[in-house]
Amino acid sequence: MFVVRSICAFVTISPSDVADLLSSDDLEQTKLFSLLSKVSEGLLKLKEVVEKEGYVVQTVRIATNTFTEYLDLSTPETTLAQVNKIDAILEKLEIHFFNLGPCLTPSQTSTYVPLLLAGRSRISMSSIVHACDLSHASASAAAIISLSKQTSDGINNFRYCMQSSTSLPGAPFFPAAHAANLLENGGRDNIRVAIGLENGKLANAGLAKCETMHDIGTKFRDFYKSAVSPVVRSVAGAVKNMAGWEYIGLDSSLNPSLDEGGSVASAIEGCSWVNGGIGGTGVIGTAAAITTCIQDLGLMKTGYCGIMLPVCEDRRLSEIQDGGRCKASYDVSHLMNVSSVCGVGVDTVPLPCDVEEDDVRGVILDVAGLAERWNKPLSVRMFPVPGKRKGERTEFDSPYLCNTKVFEL
């Protein structure tokens, strides 16, 4: 009923790990190649262990501390040259998901997000924006608009998000994933591992067992824990036998798939006490009950541990936006309201090509404010779509996204 979306390794990289990148003619002789090769081999072993237990593992991923701690930032050209070398290493090692970690300041976001994500499908990154930080929210909004213009469909924003300052290291979902920074890591060089699921079908099956909201904390909780515990034990047990590796937990978030029956929105709508569909009444109360449940499974947890409602990754959400059958519609404000009791924020929302930077900034400020007020990790990932206006349909050609009508902020 679910697949493992991500087995993610969190690696804290130091300047010495990349010091020989630019001077070496043989990437396989560099310290970084050796480190990433070790991490990749370990992840593939974990994947094999989990698959032997009968589970499907979609991806293995690597997330680092903020790149500003280990790359040479003396000039943008120097930084870019190092990232090009890293990208070449990733290609050699067949690593398809690699996160450079977050930008911490407005100038870092303005300079490096458009520069480092252009033309690099393996690399993701984010920006950590504090509540009331108008300057960084503006820089993040400008980066979103800049990224949207790098391709004909604006897809580069798939690999960038703003995340709140409450976001902690250890969330296995990209693009927010990042490792502890050098100071936080205290000199330790452990490779930490977390897992995230694609479990929309599991959510539908579990919530179908609930006759009342009270059943979420009993029937749904027991069903969900029983289903995911074996894969948690499998990963945690395997990691325990890997020297220098540490298991840090499950991100128990409800996360949709694009498969038939994989919509989390549909699972919520199926609850008898929800009126009017995903944009109607009862949704926020249900989301709050589910979030309380999946944060109290008695399993080691990490990351968001909430309900994910990414518009272009959930077929029911995209159907409603397309004008499909639903008594109530929803908008970005509704998504933020739901995020106040769960997660992940405002995710994969398509916007008009001429959206104003100030409007994007406003959403970022709202989400950052919610996150800090309630001390919960939230993020923003939005797609201004080249050539598309409000109400026109997107034309993404991606195995990870479905198409829907463009929103208006």
C-alpha cells in the first residue's frame, strides 16, 4: 500500500572535502568522490535490504549541510566551477538526487539559487527565511521568478523551495532536505539516514476504517503504525550494522502518489464528516487529528510529519483546480490554513507567468510567520509557468507532476 519515496543520507561536508576539486584532473582521486562513493554504496545496500523485504524503493538521496560552509565563495565563477565538478561526480556515481543545502542570507539566495540550479537536474537547494525577514523573502521570491524563466515550462522551481527557520536537519523530502551544519555537527562525521514514504493509498485505506474523527487516533493510528513498522525496523536494523552510519527516523507524513487511489486529498474527502470536499468544512479539523496521530506513533521521527497537499503531485487536488466535481473550491489561502495544523506548506502551486514578485513574497512571509508562530516546519514551492495565465492549463512533462489550471494569488 505504500512505497519508500526516499532513503536519504545526510552528510556534513567540510572545506577539506572539496579542497582538491578544482586542482585535480581525475575526479575519482578527490576526497569528495571518495566520500560520495562511500555514501552511495551504503544507500544502495540499504535499498537492497529494504527491497528484499518486499518493499519498493523509489529513490536514494544525499543531502548536505549548507554549501556556504564547504564551497569556495570567493567569486560566483569559482563556486560554479566547483558545482560543475560535483555534478560530474554525481553523474559518474549515478546519483540522481543531491541537495546542496540551504542559503542562509538574502545575498546567498539572490546570487546562488539561479546560478547553481540552471541546467543541473540532479541538484536541489533551498533558502531558510525567518518570519518578518522582508529582505530574504524578497530574494526568495525573485529567485522563484528567475528560475521560472530558465526553461520553457518553469520546471526548475521543482528543485527549489523556501523553508521556514524552524525546519530542522533530517527531513528526507527534497528540496528542503539538509544536513546539520559544521558547528551543529560538533565535529562528528556520522552519515545519518532517514526515510520518507509515498503513502496516499495507505491513507485512503486507513481513513476508510474511521467512522468518526475519534477513530483517527485509534483505528487509523494502529493501521498506519502496523503497516510502516516493518520497513522502519528493516532500515534501522541495517543501519545499525553500518559503521559510521546512524538512523535518525521516519518522516511519517502522508504523501500522495500519482497512482490510482494515491491521492491524500481524496483520503480526507472520504471522511464522512468532511463537507464540500477538500475546500469545505471539516478539513482542517481532520488534518489536525491526522497530524496528531502520525506524530505519536511511538516510532523515531524526523522531518515534517504532517499532511502533504502538493497541488501538482496529488491528482485530486489538480482535478479540483481543473474544475472537477467538488462542492467547494480551494485556493492558496486555504492551503495555508490547512498548513497551520499540519504541513508541508504551499507546495507545487502553478502561478501565472506575470505574477508579481510582491505577491510571491507575501506568501513566503505568511508561511514563515505561520511556521515560527506555531514552531513547525513549513515550506513554499511555487511554479510561475512561462506563457500561462490564470485558468490556463500547465503542460509539465515530468513523471513527478500532474497538470492542472494555473492559480491566481
